[in-house]
Amino acid sequence: LLKGSTSTTRALCDRVEQYIRENYADPDLNISQVGQHFDMTPTYLSAQFKKETGVALLAYISNVRVEAAKQLLTLIRVFKKVTGMTPGQYKAAHSEE
């Protein structure tokens, strides 16, 4: 499928990146699941991904998750600035109502 075709490999990597961005919150998301989704062995998909992007597939999954966590931290700071309490404190205070 991918032999000798960099544009095909790039297109696959783009689809893999999109899939990971859409599913990063799934705690079961891992290289095996991504490989299964794309009907490829995890080893082969990982090798193609690293060859094309320069980033290991597992590292890419982790990076996407860390970036999402950073956004949530920013949201928590803004939430606290606006409401005067963290989301957890807000939930506890309003769950009694």
C-alpha cells in the first residue's frame, strides 16, 4: 500500500494525526488501537509514521494529550479568575442546589 509513495504515506500520516486528535481522550487509545483502526500492524504503522514525521507514534499520542491538558489548565485558571473558585469548588457548591 505505501511502498514508494511518499504522498500516500503523508496522506496516511495526516489521517492518523487527525484520528488521534479526535480520539486522544479515549483512555484505551494506543498504538495497537490506531493500527487496528487503519487495518495495519502497529509496528508497521509506527515505523511509517516515524519515517514520515520524525516523531514516534506513541510520542505523538502523548504530545496531543499534553497539549489538551495545557488547554484545560488554562481554562481552569480563567474559570477561577471569573468565578473566584475552581471548577471542582464550583461543582461542589452548586451540587447542593
